[in-house]
Amino acid sequence: MGLRIGGVTARIHPAFLVLLAVAVLGGQGLAVAVVLALLASHELAHLALAQAAGLRVREVELLPFGGIARVEGLEGAPAALRALLALAGPLDNLLLLALGVALRQAGWAGGPLLDFFLEGNLSLALFNLLPVLPLDGGRLAQLLLARRLGEAAAGRRLRLWGARLGALLFGAGVALALAGVLVPNLPVLGGFLLLTARRPPPEEAFRSARELLRLRLQGAPGEPLPVRALAVPRGTALLAAARNLASDGYHVFWVIDPEGRVAGTVDQGRLLEGLLRLGGAAPIERLLDP
């Protein structure tokens, strides 16, 4: 379940909630509160800039290293804006780091909690700037690699690098633990990076469908196009449904339940919007009216 705030669905990954609970039970409640505040500030920086640029933010999922935002219209935005959006989170952490250092030098704050605050901001900023997906640095690297490889190919390569980095961090954490040195952040960050790096973002599913469709409806201006009806069973993935689209008509999907009855219809426009918002793996019935 997600919390709706100003039209944006905010989620926390279930495994992350388990980790937070373990930390609280271990007497690290204050540290957990600081980490959550830093993660929230990091994501709010992304969201504030996106909304200021006129983009619609659908959903944010908090992860141990930051978060993943579903931003409508991002893939069509200018490269400079996309770069600024990627940098917004790490820059927010660096600004908080500078503020903490200034407070310490002025003698207005100090102690272990401030040390943790400074280390947390520095770690979040540096980790998120690593040039692998789905980290912010990976989004910057994707913009650069796209000039040579194309955006889809660049995304696939950077997700592969992200998965390899995750495996390396996870393996290093396990190896150190076996050697008697506990560094819990390594396997946690490595595991999440390994899992999330292999999951294409919703905007990439939309781009794949758009490239498949070319989104060009053939026909003279003002000339009506044929409407094509397609029947698909409940549980059909959105991207699988999109692969049935052609460019010479407008499509309406009849969603069939296990009893063979029509559960509802999804038109082409809603299908493409759903690809962007929910991702290509989401079942088509999620687009049906309640």
C-alpha cells in the first residue's frame, strides 16, 4: 500500500521496512529517523524540481540508497533537464552536508548525531553518483552513452553494470562477515542494487512500446481510422498487449475473465499511459475502472 501526498503515491519497499524494524529493535531508532529524513529530503529534491519543470510525478518508492520515481513525460524532456533532475538528489545531500559542517564550525551543533548526519549525507551523495542504473549517476551516464549506443541500449548496459556492482557489494559484505568483520551496509545495498538494477523503469517500457508502435497513425488529416478490437485474458502484461498494436488503426482491448466474460475494456491511450505509470509487467486489469 502507498500513501497519497499531493497526487503522488509514496511507497517504502517492504524489505526496507523489515530492515528499519530490526534497526529500531536494536536500539537504533534515532539513527533510523535520521536515515529516513535524509532519504525523504533526497527524493523531495527530485520531486520539487520535476514539478517545477511541469512534469507529473506519479509515484516514489523509497529504497536504502535513495528512491525510484515514476515521472510522466520524463523520457521526452530535454537532456539538460533530465541531467538536472538526476543531480537534484545528490546535490541536496551535499547541501545538507555543507550546512552541517557550517553548524559545527560555528559551534552551534556537534556530537555523534551530527557525525552520523554528515556521514549519511556524504554516503548517499557519493553512492547515488556511481554511474550505474538505477542510481542517479547511472541516469547521467545513460544520457552520455545514448549519443553513441541509443538510449535503450545504454539503459540495458548500465543496468547490467548496476547488477554486477550489486553482486560485488553483496559478495564483499558476506566475505567480510565470514572473516569476522561486520559491515551490514554492504550486503544490504548490494542486494537492493542487484534486484532493482535488473528491473527496467516504467518509462523504458513505454519507450519500448512507442518504438514498437512508432506512434504514427496512418491516414490523411481528418480521415477516420479503423478501430481494432483485441481480446486478451486477465493477467496479460501491458507490454505484451502493446506488442499487438499496429500503426494503421486505433485499438481497444477486451479484457476476458477466466469464465469467458468481458471484465472491461482498455483503449490504446489508456494502455500507453499505464505502461508509463505502472510498467510493462503490470497486468492489464489494473487499468480497468473500479
